[in-house]
Amino acid sequence: MKEPSLVYDPGLEPRTVRAAVIWGLGLPGCPETASAPACLSALLERVRGAGKGFLRPERRAAVRNMLRFGAYKPSGRGKPSSEYLLASALEGNFPLVNGPVDANNAVSLEWGYPASIFDLDLCGTRLMLRRGMAGENYIFNPSGQVIDLQDLLCVCRAEETAWLPCGNPVKDALATKTRASTRDVVAVIYAPASECEAEIEAAARRFAELLSTECTAAQTGWTIP
């Protein structure tokens, strides 16, 4: 299978975001997680020990500034998913979904960068990062709830001549989420362009490592386009 790729829409210039793309191929499946693996349990213990200070204020501010644009305000229900994960960890109800999603959430929690993960067969290998347009939205959960995408950073999949949003730093589309039958995944980490490249690389490297060791993917990789 061709490795996933991501391009930036010219409309994002001057660029405030730097994305990392991570993939895991040849998974044995994605069964529901029954209990947190040791690596995640250890991370959650560190987070609870540090409290809210685990996420440095300057990184929290940088991530919010990365999302703040036009009509979009990164607060309330629109705040980055990484902040939801921190709150969940501190409240003792951190979500356990399946191996790849748990890896996604662990990396997002540890680095404070929001991240998306998709079933590669459903989103395809060609991705674009752009801002949502007026009137764009998608369903993000089985209950049919919809998120408005105007001015929000969005990962889009190629559909003939169009680019259709399938993920963002707040909530991903239900249509391309992983499921029990998923065998190949691709993920995107959203980091502020002002962040040290070594930090973004470390997050991507750890993500790929978890897909290999915890999810037993046959092949993993990452890139920062």
C-alpha cells in the first residue's frame, strides 16, 4: 500500500500549524480496549501526580492560538481535544476505545497536541489540511451530533475532484473513524508552527512506536510534510 501523504492548502499561509502524519499498516484488528495497557496507566499516573500543570500553559496557549481564526474560537465545546483528554485523565474517566485510538490519545495527552486518527481504507492515502468553509459540517458520533467546521483546521480526504473534511483538532468525522475491522490507520498530529521541531518529531516517533508495540502493526512510519 502507498504511504499516506498530506499537503497544505495555500490558504493556510502564513502557516500557524505544522502537522505530523503517522501510519500503521497490517493491524490484526481493532477490538475494544478492556483495560488500560501498562504504558498508558503509567502516563495517567504521571498526569494525576502533576495535576493541571502537566500541560504547560505556554503550550496550551500556543495550541489555542493555532486554532483561533475568523469565526472559530477554541473555547468551551470548541476547545482542542488534547484539553478534553487532560481533564478526563484528572477526573479518572480517560476514554479507552481500541489500540490505535488509545495510542492517539496517549500521545495527544503527553505532548498536549490535538491529534486525529482514521481508518486508512475509508479516508484514503491522499490528505489535505485546510480551513473549513462556511456551511461545512459533519456528524462526529453515533448519536448524529454535528460539528460546524467554518474556519476550523480540517484534515480532508480526496473524493474525485473535491476535498471532503474528515477530521479536525476537536472532533473527527464518524464516517472515517476506526472500527473493529480496521487493518490500516493514518493519524495526524496538529502542532503550532512555533513549536520546536524536535518536540513534534518526538511525538510522531512515539506514536509510531505505540502502533508497533501496543497494536502490533506490521509496518509503521511517520513524516512531517
